[in-house]
Amino acid sequence: MYTPIKCYQPYHGPYDPCPPRTIACYQTPPNLYLGFQPQNLAQYPLQEALYKGTLWPCLYDPYPTPLPKGGKE
């Protein structure tokens, strides 16, 4: 299933001086999953496209990266 937020558990060695991070998350942009641009994609009106920074709704993403529930960074 497509999800823009990816999480992983970083390695913590036995001699690392810092406390371990339980989970690290990052977000990927939607253009990674589009491939070639299909024809006749829906488009935003001009003013909305300028505000959002893209002409196509499928490429818009505000990029929030929330912490996972119960996770600590």
C-alpha cells in the first residue's frame, strides 16, 4: 500500500554514547510513485496552483511529518 511516510528502527551499537532512538520517520514526495505523467491529468485553477506550488493535485503534498503514536525521537 502506498504511504508517503516511511519509518524504520535505527541501529544502536553497544558502545554508542547517545540514548537509542526507537523509531525514525521520513516522508517521500508523491512524484516518486507517479512514473510517467499520464495524459489529461486534473489541474488546479491558476491561482490555487500558484498557492500550492504545483499544477496537478496528484503531486500536491504539504509534507507534514508527524511522530508515530507512542514513538519518541
